[in-house]
Amino acid sequence: MKKFLTNAFSIQMLKRGGMVNFEEIALEDIPADVVSAVGHADTAAVLSDMLGFEVPVNRISVTLDNETELYVAQLVGGRLPEGATTLPEGFSFKFYRVTIV
């Protein structure tokens, strides 16, 4: 099973149509062996701090299929200030495991 960590979900990630399942999860449910597909340096830095392992900036395209789990870190509260390495007050992340049903 391929596992990717992203900071967003896009319909373009679907190989073809299908049912997509979004399951809200805890931070601790994100496996340390995920491949980063986080494209923003500040988001990657904050996630690295929160998760306790390096989340490198990695602007790659991800295709979601039956052999892929997508972990999405959805930022809530606005855009991170430039240079952020920790979550500013008033910001949070919601975490989701996204799979094809």
C-alpha cells in the first residue's frame, strides 16, 4: 500500500471516478512511513514539528487508487504566516485518511 501525506485534496488525484471515503483521524494515526507530497515549506515545517519526523517539501502529483492511502493535513484558521515552524494561535489542523471505496 502506498501512503502519501498532503496538505490538500483535489479531484484531479482520482485516476477515474469512484466513491471516495474521508475519515477524520488523530495526528497519531499518520504513519511515519508516509511519502510527503506537501508543497509548501511552512506547512511542511509545522507538520514536521507536530509529527516528530521530517516532512520534506515535495511537490509531486499523487494519484489515488485502490492501492493508495492519502493522509490529508487540512489547515484551519487561514494561511500560515511566512516562516512559521509551529502553529500560531488560532490555527489548527484537521487530519483525514482518504481512500477509494
